[in-house]
Amino acid sequence: MKITKLVILFNYQKILLGIIVSIVLFGLSFFINSSLIVLLFRILGVLIILNIIASLVASYILYDNSDLYELNNLKGVVDWNKTENVVLVHASFDPLSKSLEEKYPNLNLTVCDIFGNRHEQEKGIETSKKIFPPNPKEIKIKPHQLPFDNRSQDVILAITALHEILDHDQRVLFFKEAKRVLRDDSLIIVSEQFRDFTNFVFFNIGAFHFLSKKQWKKAISEAGLEIAENKKITPFANMLIVKK
């Protein structure tokens, strides 16, 4: 429940607003004579509450009860015991690097925080860093300038991070840089929620926070890379295996 609690913390204002609006709609319905409007107000109030509950349940399934941060989906794709240099990219929220280092002490892991991402301004970011302290070796990066030598890295991991690169051209530049620093036959692992029907149902307008599958394919292909595989982690998130 750790990450779901953080989701609530980051979105408590929206959740509170939804509850207040729902209560107001129910309250107003008792002072309206039109049975149709009463019904509409009450249905709308119920839908708002149901949407809040659904989004929290979906968040729990995605963040606390799935393979998102376990990376078991990569069995047969990445042999961590034979992998040397790994880059982990996040957006001011890193629940993964510690467990990776504990499981695979042989990894030369570089943890990178995307400089200037939206989460840096979130009120709850300090709390999240208490729950998941930043890696002491963490460095700040700009998407268009990765501080690594050509063909020096084996895997780049970006778990729910790259959608924080808001500009399409900057995303393309990131993938071009990733291509530059990766060795031949190396991988970029991108795990993200898509702006799709399922996420609209459960997260409503929150789905606009994410990119569509088409947008990801466009950015990756423009960088001269290809999606070798698209794995479904949960109904709400996909893992893209990207190759040179």
C-alpha cells in the first residue's frame, strides 16, 4: 500500500474536491422538485464517488500488487546476473533502485532523475522521498544529454518516468541519446500507462497525464529505434521492450 498512499497524498485535493461535489449534488437533490434532475444529480454524485474508488483500486493493483517494480516480466529478456551497466531513469520518485542493488549486487547501476519534471513541484514529494529515499549515487539528467559514453550501457530502465518528458521533440532526443549510449543488441525498457480506454474509465481525465501508444511509437521510431515487444503488465500499464 506504500505507493497507493502516495497516490492519495499527491491527489488528495482532487479526491477531496470530488467528494465535496458529490455531497453538494446529493444535498441539492433534496431541494429540487424535478424528479429527472434529482435522479441526474444523484447518479452523477454516485459516479463521482465510484470513480474515486475505482482509481484508487486501480492504483493499488498497478503500483502495489503487480510486476511493475518487480520486473519479473523481464525473465528471458534480461539476464541481470550477466548484465554489467544499467541506467535507471525516474522522475523524482525511485522505489526500484534499492531493490535492484540488493538483488543484483554485481550491477553497475546509475540512477538518473529527470531534471525539471513536474513531480519536483509536488507538495508530497518530500514525503515520498522519506518512504523511498533517493539513491545516494543519484544524478540529475537532462533528457537530451545523457552523461554516458557511446555504446557503454547494457540496459536503460524507465519505469513510469518518460511521460514526464512533456515535449515530443525532447522525447525523441532522449531516445536518440539512449540509442547512442547503448551497446549493440542492448535494450530500453519503458513501462508506462497509456492514454487509452481502460485508463480513461478508471482514471478519468487523469489519463491525459499519459501518452497514447501512437505517441510512444512515433517518438521511438523517429529516434531510429523499434519496439521489439509490447507486454501488458496490468490492464493499466504496458512494458515496451525497445531495441536499436
